[in-house]
Amino acid sequence: MRTYGQYCPIARASELLAERWSFIILRNIVLLGCRTFNEIAAGAPGLSRGLLSKRLRDLERAGVIEIRPKPDGPGSTYEPTEAGLELSEVILALQHWGSQWAELTPEHAHPGVVLWGWVTSHLDRDRLPRRRILVRFDYPTLSGPGNRAWLLIEHGEAEICEKYPGGEEDLVVVVSDPLAFARWELGELKWSDAVRSGAIEVTGTRTLARALPTWKRRVEPVQRPLPARQATTPA
């Protein structure tokens, strides 16, 4: 392991945690409750499976996660240790700082990740329909595989499908402006405003289209502080 050669606790912690993708993986495990390899990978598009495996082993050696065999089949589960759970405050503090100071750009707004974040973090399952509902999401700003996904709702649960799961599509959501989609998920933009501007288009049953945005729990946006006014020297 590379070392900074410093006794400082910040330096020692950075040696363990500051590798690329490590905090994204920890977010998925510690905050979002992802426990399988595929669940963790779904929230980290662009991370190769090989590098994900390496980072998971690194985090296990660091003592922040524990890798256990699945009790009911092949594969492993990934559980935070006591040290890993204590990182939740660090991750939440980083989230708060990023909301205030890190600029949100189109490069950050992959619509598939936004959908995953909504379903994983902010889906209000109490408001989901009890009958089977299939919602198709189209991402015209993307090309090739990954420019379409389906949200399947059955028995009060929701699942994101990368392949068409069959059955009638009740709604089609076209996300022409992924940045607006991300801002809605963050609580910074109203769904109605995104639809009115053309950033998002919904076709299908009107009642169901109106209900769709209510399936997200309310998210309070973090307010950016106003820049401090510079003192002026009297002439």
C-alpha cells in the first residue's frame, strides 16, 4: 500500500479511503444498504468489475467492510463493519459539502444513475401502486446500450430493468435534459417545471403520469451560502 509517510490521522485515513471510487462504493454499502456485487456495481457506472473487486478487497483489508459468502447461493455479501458504519458521518458530511460547493454539471447527470438514485434512496414505497406498472425511461442524449431502462413495479416493490421485462408499458418518460432530471431528484427543481420546460416528457395515462413524481420522498435541497460581500474602503 502506498503511504504518505505521515503520522497525521488524516494522512493515515486517506491512505485507506482516498483511492478513486472508494467513497462511491462506501456510499452504496454504508448509506444505501447495497449488499451484493451487482447492487454496488449498479450505482457505479463506469467502474469496471475488475477494479470494483479490487476496491472491495482493499476496503476489507482496511477493516471497513466484511465480505461473507452468500448463505443461499454462489457469490458474496458486503457488510459494513463497526469502523465502516462510523464512516456514515464522514460520508454525510462530504455529501453536505458537495451540495453546497461542488458545481453540478451535465457531465455529472447520467440519467441512469439518477433513476438508480431515486429508486435506491428516495422511492416512497407507500405511494406505489399495488398493481403491476411498467414505466419506460428513454435517454435521447445517450447512444447505444444504456439509453433506455424500465422501472417495474409489482406488489409494492420497484426494480430497474436494463432489458425489456415484457408486458404493457403504462408510461413512457423521455429525459431530454438529464441535468434537470438530476436537479429534480436532488429536490432543487419541481417535476412540473421540468415537464413544462420540455426537459422531461411523459406520455401515458394522465392519472398515472400525475402520480409518478409523488413516488419520490421529499428531499430538502441544501442551500448554497451567499458569497461574502467584500468590505469596501471609503474613498
